[in-house]
Amino acid sequence: MTPEEIADLAHLRRARDLMDREYAQPLDVPAMARAALMSPAHFSRKFRAAYGETPYAYLMTRRIERAKALLRQGMSVTDTCVAVGCTSLGSFSSRFTEIVGETPSQYRARDHRDLEVVPFRVSKAGLRPRRRLTV
């Protein structure tokens, strides 16, 4: 790996850390690119090459991950949508269903007590949303 590639990865990590930390804030590709000290187009290409998904897809996956935790705690779907930084309930529900495989309401209504006995680190890895491939 060249020194330039290592520097790019460090800058990309800075942007990814921003998304992890500020997921509930209004973030767009130009703001993420500024954190990575890159142009928006260059940032999007480099991010996808490094992490296998677009910056927006990564951000939405983090938001859905946080939303799942809030829904398990009994928060309403609307409040969860707003808490994770989504502005459209319809878009949030569609993306949640696409990633999780069930609607936010269905997920919230499910019994999640079986997760109480699982250690946090294990449950965090097992509950991380994964994009479903559509055929």
C-alpha cells in the first residue's frame, strides 16, 4: 500500500467516524467529503472502493442499526425516525424494511427478551443490519 493510499484511508476513516458519531444530524455527501478532505465525487468513489457501499448507504445502515435499538426499547416508530435523523417517515420505513426484512412496526412488536441474555458485544455484531440482495 502506498503512502497516498494510507493517507486516503485515514481521511475516509475520519468521515466514517463522523457518520458513526453524528448519524442523527443532517449529513450529506459534501459534508462527509469535507471531513475526508476530498471532493464529493472523489470521496464517494474512494469510500465505495474501501468499504463496499456508498457513503449514503453506510449512513443509512448506521441509522437503521440505532433505530432497531430504540424500537426494541419501545420507542414509537415516528419518534425513532426523528431520533435517528430521518426526515421522512415513509422513506425511513421503506429503508428499514429493505435492510431488516420487516417493517419498523413489526420489528417493534416482536418479543426481544431473548436478546437480554446475550452479551452486548455478541448481540451488537449479530444485530448489525445487513443489506438484503433483491433478486
